[in-house]
Amino acid sequence: MNTYKLLKQGVQRLSDGACIPSTDDNVDWREYQRWLALGNTPQPADPDPVFVPQPTLEDVIATLPAAQKAALNALVAAKAVK
């Protein structure tokens, strides 16, 4: 027997990974509806990804110890000369 997972639009049949749109003219969707009618429950949809802001280069540089900042500035200055 197949198992399913909810998607934003439709479901995914887990046996073969097929994504099934929620349209009544789709044979697989009707099969899924029969599966539900038998009392089965699909797996929940994956949660939306959480945006985690990344620090800027300036933020990272601001956390460096003074000696590392000086070395980084010297490297940047040497590159600018070439």
C-alpha cells in the first residue's frame, strides 16, 4: 500500500517520489482520495525553511582581534599596490 506526504500543492507518493497535483482528472489524485477515504493519513508537509541572516564581511572583521585586523589591512594594502 502506498503512503503519501503533503506538499504545498498536492501530495507526494513516497513509494516512487511522484508528485501528484490536486486535480480531479488525475488518476493518481483519485487513488490518493480513495486512500484517504480508507482512513489513512498522509505525512505532514515539510516546514518552510527559516531564513538565517548571515553576517556581512564588515561584521566579521569587526570581531577580529586588533593584530588580525592589522594583518588583514596590510594584505589588502599590498594587493592594492599591485
